[in-house]
Amino acid sequence: KNEVEQSPQNLTAQEGEFITINCSYSVGISALHWLQQHPGGGIVSLFMLSSGKKKHGRLIATINIQEKHSSLHITASHPRDSAVYICAASTSGTYKYIFGTGTRLKVLA
Amino acid sequence: SQTIHQWPATLVQPVGSPLSLECTVEGTSNPNLYWYRQAAGRGLQLLFYSVGIGQISSEVPQNLSASRPQDRQFILSSKKLLLSDSGFYLCAWSVRGRNARGPLHFGNGTRLTVT
């Protein structure tokens, strides 16, 4: 069992739909990260959170520390949101980040 | 502002040839530095990380090595490439600290094909 698991692995949505990507982790964390990997391969950091909720534009990230679960929501999805979304955990007491395998999102016009 | 440079963007190398990928960071001091590999359709695999000049921790014993000759320079090398070394290599940095902290900032990656 992976220490960081994401679901779904693949997701196809119609433009305008509300999207949720889930992440569960089994390790002790100091923070949980959401990353976006563009089709060209570049990776950008979207959110880093250790509690509660953060919002940036149409993206919302939440975390429930007790349940060891985080979600990434995209409101009013758009084809330009098509990318791979990766959940990663900063592990307590180490220098390492542990990554989920990613969720491939395709938003159709 | 901080930037991270990684080159080359693509590389095609024959089996048995050497490899050198370079990564430099600007606008920050004493970063934690990381090399990751991403095989096609797979997640990110940590290869090496460094918390200071000359300090290298290896996660995956193999024919790759890493060096950090300067504070903001991280180099990934191989003396003889294998077919299995093909993949997408990403350099990343995070804020220096005792633990993994702060967001990870990635370079644009190097797509390596070993033929």
C-alpha cells in the first residue's frame, strides 16, 4: 500500500463541472502539497497546507488531519485545467516528500 | 525572486555513454536540493537529495550519482547509461530546514532517452 494514495487515477469532465480529487496518506506529515504537472512535463506547486482550507482562484484545497485526507476541488472547470494533479506529503522528521501517482484530468470543451 | 534552471531539456544518449545533468538555483541560499525521476505514466521517484555542499543522500542504489559542488548547483551523473535510465528527470529545491518544509519548486525537467 502506497503511503500517499490518490483517487481517481483518471478523470474526464465537461467544461464547467465541479471536480474533486482525493488524497489519503498514512504517514506523519508536516504539510500536504498539491502540485500540477502540465502536458509538457513542468510541475508547479499549487498549495501547501497543514490544516483547514486554502483557495486560489477556482482551486480549493482542504485537509482533515484526523482522517489523514485531503481534497483538491476545481470549480467551473475549463479545458486549460487539463493536467496531472499530484498530491505530496512532507514527512515529519525527514527531508523527503512522498508523492501520490497523480490524477490525470481532462476537461472537455 | 527564486528561479531554478535545469538543462538540457531533452537528451538522446546511447547505452554505455556518460551523463551529466545540471541544475542551478537562483535567489535563495542553502536550499535543500532534490533529483527525481519520472518513468512514463508513473509517479515521481526520489533519486538523491542534498541539504548542503558536498552532502548527498542516495535513495536508489544504481549507476547514477549526484554531486553538489556549490551551494546552489546540483549535478546528476552516470558513467555508463543503461536503457532503464530513460525517463524524465526533475530537479527541485525547497527551503532549507531540518525537515522537508516549504513548497517544492521544480525545474522544467530533462527528458532522457537511452538508445
